Amino acid sequence: MRREELAEALIPLIGRLYRDYGVVTSIHGHRLLNLPAIGIIAVHDRAAELGHHAVTLDHTLEVLQALLAAQPAPASIDIARVTLALTDENPDDLATLLAGITSPEHVRTDVVLYGFGRIGRLLARILIDHAGNGHGLRLRAIVVRRGSDNDLDKRASLLARDSVHGPFPGSITVDHENDVLVANGVRVQVIYSDDPSTVDYTAYGINDAVVVDNTGRWRDEAGLSRHLQSPGASRVLLTAPGKTPIKNIVHGINDDTIESTDTILSAASCTTNAITPVLKALDDAYGIQRGHVETVHSFTNDQNLIDNFHKGNRRGRSAVLNMVITETGAATAVAKALPQLKGKLTGSSIRVPTPDVSLAILNLTLDRPVTKEEVNEYLRHVSLHSELRQQIDYVESPEVVSTDFVGSHRAGIVDGLATIADDVNLVLYVWYDNEFGYSCQVVRVLERMAGTHPTVIPPREPVRSELVAS
């Protein structure tokens, strides 16, 4: 009862920080915004269960009260890591940490989702959830092909209910007269079109928009350029690997290469986003000579539910009844973000009968010998303090399974207990929510394109090899 009372006291503070100051609070990356009291307790407990630094509700209350008193600029603040930083550096004052916050311009960037499948709907959920303070990315429209006479109602229902990720947190209504979905007060125009070049976004008051292509239908510059022929569209982001010369961006790795002149970008693939940050951390510390990446990947809509014709090898066999060996370009795609690994990695994939959360197995040969304890301690530190902490999570639990990682905001989660190290040979297991975790990475790229990515507090350290035990 005491914990419920404390959690209830946190709710208005979390809401005020977000709506008055644009501050998003979390516990080891698990957002606190819009959670009920029991949900806030669960986030605190889950962090401890997954082997993270434990933070009490009392500590969270103290930090939130101090943040409100400081009236900070917009930022993403991890309460658990703030308590760690204060314990290690300055237990009485938040001023040093908050001094690093710079207030970004209150820019608004229109976003259009072209395609409304698995990734499109999760992107919509995230963007709507981020819309509370009225600045930053604004979801303005989705573009789809009309599927039926009651298409609008079906789209609303799919956004409202998801068999993997649960119900939409809020209300969704339909404005049939104007072809608009209203989700938690956010009006999303539904535009019906079969050709990206035929839409006039300015007719709906949409200007200078980033169009996020979730269809995967076009992956080259010529095809994706068709979006730019539409009035009101100025940039395109592809949620699939893009063909050269399109930049493939993995946030946290090479998002600093995004330039204002870039009109077409790719957010790479879910697997590339999951493994590239871990590979960078390992290459920085130990050096990677060569390696093989095997992904145990949940089935996708590209496969058949039951045996039927499919143009791809083996993908015509039932996804829910079989393990299916297939190809993956993720290993070679890593080199687009980390050129130093070009030609060093091979990869393959096994599709398995689960609907979400996948597992990458990294079998690597390093430049120098390592121990399991050394590698795990290094990756734990990277996940807590480094510039890759939004991408890499770390867990040590003998009981976790794939469904425990549904809804993870991280690109990948290292399973420390599964690590195998023998001299220069290393095997790592990296979980990843190939739907939601990837969608979070896409939104981070969008924020970088729009110049609205919030300051991260505590500041992230560079990944440094000197953190490795000698």
C-alpha cells in the first residue's frame, strides 16, 4: 500500500515534466509517462529483475521533485541512471547534470506514414504518444490503398488492438466524413492512393513533410524519389535496407552523417539495428577479425500461414508450423554503418513460429583473448553509461525468454548468462523486438532528421576500450 501511494504521487509529477517542460522520464529506458500506479511499480521491479541497478520509488520521487524545481529544458532523463550519477559524483545537487541540457528550437515537423502495416502502426503509436507537448514530430497522415468499403473502420481497429503489443493506450475515434482517425486528440488524415507521386499533401495542410515508406516496395533512389514528386513532401525515410547510394542509418552509430541536404535515407533493417551497436562496442574494445551472424527470427507477413506458392525459396511453407532457413543481408549491411567491418561478417537466418522478438547469435573471432566475465562487465557498462545506451540493453537472468522483451525500446539486449568466451573466440546472444525496438530506432532517426532529438541525461560516455578489464 505504501508503494502504491508513492507511485500515485509520481503520476502528476511525470505528467507535469512532460507537458510543461518536454521532459521524458524513464527507468533504465522504460518510459514512465502515462503509466498507472501499478505500472510504475512494475517498471521499477522489472529493472531490478533484469539485473539493472535498482532504484526505489522514494529515489524517483526525490529526483522528480528536484527536476520540477529546476524547470529544465526539454530532455530525455533516465531516473535510474541519474541516481547512479548522483551517488558517484554529487549526491546533493542536480545542477551539474542539468547544465548539459540545451533547449532545442520548438520546431514542428510533419510526418506522413506511407503504408500502415506492422511497423507503420507501431510508428503511429509512438508518434501519437510523443505528441503531448505539441512540438517535435507531428503525425499528420497515413497513405494506404483502399481495401474495402469499411476500410477506415478496419484501420482504426488495427491501430486500437494488437495481438502482440496489446491495446492502444487511449481512445481512437473515426471521422468518416473527412477520412480522419482521431487518436488521443491527434487528427490523422487517411489518404487513399496507389501511387506516391499523385498525392498532394498541401491540400491537407501538410508541408515540408518527412514521408516514412513502410511498404518496402521501393528500395532504390529512383523508386523512392517518386514520393518527392508530391507537393508537401520534402524528405523520405525507408524502413528497410536501402540500395546504394542511399545512406543506411543505424541511430547511435552513424546518424551523425545525416545532412540537411539528404532527401532520401534508410533506417536499415531490424536485425542490422540490433547487432551493429553491439558489434561496434566489441570492435572498439577487442577488435573483430571475422564472424558469423545467425538470426533466429520471428515470422513476418512476407511468409505464408499455410503452404502455398511464394516466389522466395522456402518461404511458401507454413510460417506457423516450420522453422525456415532463409537469407539475411544484415551481416553485410553492417558495413554500411561500420565500414571497418566490411568483408568480415557472414550471415543467415532461421524463421521460427513466434510472432515477435528475435535472437541474433554472434559467433566472433577477436584480436585478443577475452573472458566471459570481462566481456559481460564491459557490455553491462556500455548499456548503462555509454553513448550506445539507447541502443544496447543488458540482462542477466536464468528465466528470461523471448516474450519478456516484447515492447523493449532498445535495438538489442545482450543476454549475459548465455555468453561463451574461449580465448579469442566469442559467442554472444542478442535479443531484439524486431517490431517495437526497431520502430523506436526509426523514430530516433526521424528526430535526428528533424533536429528534435532531445538531450539525453545523464550525458552518454563514448564507448572506450579502457573500460575493459586488463
